[in-house]
Amino acid sequence: MDRDTATAEMTTVAELREFCARLPHSQETFPFGPGTLVWEVSGKMYALCGITAAGPLQVSLKVNPSLSEQLRIQYQGVMPGYHLNKRHWITLDLESDVPPELTQQLLLGSYRLVAAGLTRRARAGLGLELLP
């Protein structure tokens, strides 16, 4: 990621798409229907957001369980993952007190967590031995 990307606002679906498109082998899918955009690496979900709901834009991300709890205490805009494993997933309200830089760090962290969970062969096949 370049320096300009690391400080950009992330309050629209287009901005989320642009950020995720820069991650190696990131793919957009709609496995839950046309209203839920999912980002995957090697078929494994690392982020999702509803794109048709009224109200603030929210994105769900995978995190380490200890970080999940810490973030929920620190920010009102961080909630347990909506319809996901509450221990490993959080949902961010992108129009809340969560700083844009943190949103980007968490998106990248979610991507890395999921990519690191791939088999060594899958990571090597995608060229993900050294993640960004």
C-alpha cells in the first residue's frame, strides 16, 4: 500500500472496493445475494458489507479475539460481527468514531489473517509468501 492509500477516507462502498482491489488476489463476490458484497482471498472471506441497506455503511472484518474485545471497549462504532462468529469478527460503522486509518489497518489485518490461514501451497501458488 502506498502512503496516499493509507490515509484515505473510507466511507463509501466505492472506497472500500478500491482499497480491497489493491490487495493481491482479492476478489469481490456475492455469495449471500446481490445486497451483500464479500471480499475473498483464495475463496476465503476476509470482509463483507451490505450495499443496499439504509443507514450508515458497515463492514465486517476478521480479527484476533483479544483485539476484538479491546476495540469494542474503545470505540462505539465497533460491534460484534453481525451474523458472524462474535469472537473472531467485528462490524465497523464507518460513519462513527472509528478513525479511517484504523479501518484500513483492520481491513489489511483481516486480509492477512485469512491469507495466513491458507495452506502453504495455496499461499505459494498465489505468491503470498510475503504479504503486504
